[in-house]
Amino acid sequence: MFIHSDDGHHFLGYRKSSFGKVQMVYDFEGMHRKVYDLETQDVPVALLNSAIKKAIQSRHILPTLLSTLSAQNISLIETA
């Protein structure tokens, strides 16, 4: 799943890497990209979708995403 902010400046989504890891991807205006590997195994898709929707609607998208996932005991490691 992926989503753009209403103003079109922010992109947030998740994907599977070539190594089979789930990754969260955040991009601001195509210039500032952050990629995080989910270290927690078997995270329900519904939980990821909910976190993305909550974050993209907030003023501080990336901190909201990280805190929402952290509150669910989901660990992330920045890769890029």
C-alpha cells in the first residue's frame, strides 16, 4: 500500500525488498527518501495500513509513523 499527502509533497508506503523484508518508504518531494526495514516479523497488513493513513494525515508525517509503529512494538531500522 502507498499513499500521497493531499498536497502531493509526501509519499508513504511499504514494499517487500528483494531479500523478502518488508520496508517502509517515506519520500518528500522526490528529493528526501528514507527507507526502513521492519525488524518485527509477521506484522499484520491492516496495522501497517492504519499507521500509514494516520501518519499521512498528520502534520509531522515521519515522526507520527515511527511513534505509531513503536507504540505497537514494531521495530524499524533505517536502511537508506
